[in-house]
Amino acid sequence: MISQERSGTKWIGVILLILMTMSGANAQTIVGVETRYSNSFKEWNVITDDPDLIGQLWMRWPFQNDWTSWDLQVGDIHASIQQERPDDPNFWVIRCQGVIVNAKTAWSGEYYRWKLNDGNHQINWEARYANQRDTWATDRLKEFNFQMHSDWKGDPRQWTIEDQLPEDVSLAMRVAMVFITLHFSTPHR
């Protein structure tokens, strides 16, 4: 009886080790974003720390020129991004890996300051300057360090991401910050 218990415990340990290894292998860090085409902001390449894995962020209905619905795919990870109300860009919902992030402007019409909430964390995400949106960061860098900046001042086609968030901050929250930055820092063409 004791050998069967030890054998069962051993198999549980092996299974847990395999699952932990698999989850770590799929956990990619987004390190940058760039437009897929130089004259359009409707499709983006999502750069990860794995040079063999490039994801995509795209407008769901490009032929309708609908800027309110987006999708993101990086490997096995999928996210959907939706403006909550058709005529109100102050509120967005980001869904990724079973987590929902509500993103709303701190003040109506001020698209450079956002409050993001996934039920576990509330993060304030904002551009350094209201009239120049080429650098974005959280307002509590010691606790939640996530920053984005355009690689070339005044050119929003290529961005670098510095992600030093704690591991318990959801991927959905990261996707929300990336999307808000891109959507509200680029021309809609």
C-alpha cells in the first residue's frame, strides 16, 4: 500500500513538473510593436523576446474602417479588444486568456490618461505629455513598471516595451496598455 502511495505521489510530481515547464515555455514577453505596413495603422506586428515568434494585432473589420474592434494573436494566445459603446471611445473591454480588463479614461475625452482594472489590479496608464503621446508609463513605476516609447520621436510606427510588471499582473492587462497606447497615439488611417 505504501509503495502505491509513493508511486502516485511521484507521478503527480512528474505531471506538475511537466505542466510548469510547458507553461513557462509559452510565456512570451512582448518587447515591441511595429506597423505591418508603413502607411497604415490597421495592422501591427507584435515582437516578443523569442525571435521565432511574431504576433499580430489587427483591426477586425478593416474594409468598414471600423476602429472599434481588434484582435491580437501571439502563438497560442488570443485577445479581443472591443470599444464598449459604439460612439464612445472612453471605454474599452479587453479579453485575454479568460481575464477581462475594463479600460476607461480618467476624465471623459482625455485619451492620454486611463484607468485599467482586471479585478485583481487597478493600474493607471498615461502618456507623459497630453499633446505628445510617444512615451507612456504606469503612474507607480516602483510597483507596476511598464513603459512604452516610440523608437523615433514623432513617428508612431515602431514602439519599444519595457515590461517589469510582477508575474501576477495578467497578460490581458499588458495587452490593454499596448493597445491603448497604439490606438490613441496614432492617426486613424
